[in-house]
Amino acid sequence: MPPFTKYFFPVLLLASLVTAPATEGPKDDYIDWSPKKLEWSDYQSKPDPESDAAATTTTYLGVEYKVSGNQFQYRIACRFSKEKSWGLHRTAYILAHEQGHFDITEIFARRLNQRLSEYRFNKRTFEKDLKRIYDRVMKEKEEFQNRYDHETDFSRNRKVQYEWLDRIGEILSETEEWGGYPRISE
């Protein structure tokens, strides 16, 4: 079977929405999603003096695939970038909000896994099909991330923030069966 081809690997920089290639930075710059929570020591970038954000979390959601004959295989990455993430106000409360962003990315990694596993391979259209699946998941993820920040007022509405964290935890539990996706390892 041929080697995996990197298909998509965009970056989401929460708060300022800047994008950069996912291959930037050393290998140890990334933390793969796991139930282990982020710590402030994972946030290694300097705060942006022009930003009014308390913190910025950069997450990546990507997929690689390979095709041989009529067989399709894929691997997914859900990662946090230490070198592109920073915290100005380093409280447990703000860190929980930022962890919510990383957890949301994992929710959509699981949804991507579900949709790709349900995909019926078509040799003639698979590239367009995969792009459509990926783009749809990314659009849903962006909308969900934006709704999270909007409804919590970027964590300032404590009551809604706690409701959102509960909701994110429930969705992670509900999608646990899709969390065992094949992972990209560098």
C-alpha cells in the first residue's frame, strides 16, 4: 500500500483567527489530545500585547489518507500547539475555558472519524468526497467554537461557562466510541 498522503492539516488559532502551516514548529511543540488536561506550562508563547484576550489556544485538526486499489485508510490528528498558545491571565478558571476549546476540537476529530468510517469509497470521486466531508466538519467545528466563545462571553459569563463545560464533557462521553480513531504520529 502506498504511504499516507497529507490531505488537510489546517490550523485554528482561537481568538485572533490567524492561520499557519501545521508543519511549522518542532515535533515536541504539539500535544495530542488526551483526557489529561492542559497546564499553564504548556502555553509557551508570549502574550500578544495588542490582544485583549486573556489567553489564546491554538489547536490543529488534520487528516492523512492513503488509497490502494479500492481500499481507503486514514489517520487523524487533534493537537494543541505549545509554541502558538499563550496565557496572560493564568487562572484555573481561564485554563478550563481554554481546555474547552481543545476538547471541542477533539469532539470534531471524533465526528470526522465517524463520517470517514461511514464513507463508501468511490475511486472516481473520493478526493472531492473527502474534501467535502472534511470541510463540513471544519465548518461545524468553527461554528461550535464561535458559539462557545459568544455564549460564554469569552469565559466572562461564569454561569454559562460552567454550563458549556458540562455540555462539552457530555458530548465527549457521547462520542467516546469514535475517539479511538487511527492517529497521525510524527
